[in-house]
Amino acid sequence: MAEVVELLTELRSRKWVLYVFGPHDGPDLVAAVFQWPTCADVLILRGEDEASAYRVPTFPGTDVFTPDFVSWQYHASAAWALRAVLTLDPPGHPRAPMAVLRPAAGCVVRSSCVAW
């Protein structure tokens, strides 16, 4: 758990926006978003052993928590998903993901949230 806290601190230092889904004192899940000009990187933490990270192309009106398609996705424990999304190459980089993928169920959030 200490590693997850350390990685979340790194995520916040990089100016990601955190969202809390459910009650603030006992959330159903916590998500984080980093908005690029043409896409967003998203992290969804459902628990220490269940997390998803993905990059979603953004257009006007895109809801990053209910993507129709993604260009990259990763589903693992919180620590591994955090590591993966924090090391993802930025858009435009030669190694940046460019695929068009159907998002797995872990990429979808069907609940209201509060920005943190």
C-alpha cells in the first residue's frame, strides 16, 4: 500500500485531477485524469488489487469515464496500473499508442463523481 500512496503522490505532482465516485469518506472508486490536447490518460482505482488505466481520444463532449474506444488500456493491481500510466509515452512520441481498441469493462464508470 505504501507504494500505491507514493505513486499517487507522483501522479498528483504531475497535475492529474482526482475524482471521487461515491461517498467522500468511503468512495466506491477513485479516478484520476490527465488531459492532453487531443486525448486523456485515465486511471480508475477500484481497490488495491483492481485498477484500470487507459488513453482515450477526446473530442468535444467526450466523457472520459465512458469511452467508446481507447488507444491503450492496462488492467492490473493499483500499483501496476499506476506504474504503467506514469510511464506511458506522451501523445506524438514515436512509441505513443495509436491503436483503436474496444475498451474493456474496467474502463467504464457508471456513477456520479466529485472532483478532488
